[in-house]
Amino acid sequence: MVVWRTHSRSKLFYFFKDQTRFYSEEYDIKNNWHYAISGDLITNSIIT
């Protein structure tokens, strides 16, 4: 699926396009996601 991430303080919010729902989990700077931040929006999509 295609995933976009936005962040708020210490949490990340994942938007799953296929399910049109939001998920959140603790922010982890050691994760394997590749992302670029533009303001509070994670600009690039991730195929998983």
C-alpha cells in the first residue's frame, strides 16, 4: 500500500491510502523508513 507520514511532537501518524484511516505509533528515529519533511508533512510516499 502507499503510506504517507505526518508527525506531531513525538508521534508519527501514518495515512494508509488504501484504507483511508490514520494510525499512530511512537516516533523512532532509527526506523527504516525513507522520508523527507516539508513542514509537518512527510512528502514522499512509501510502497510497502
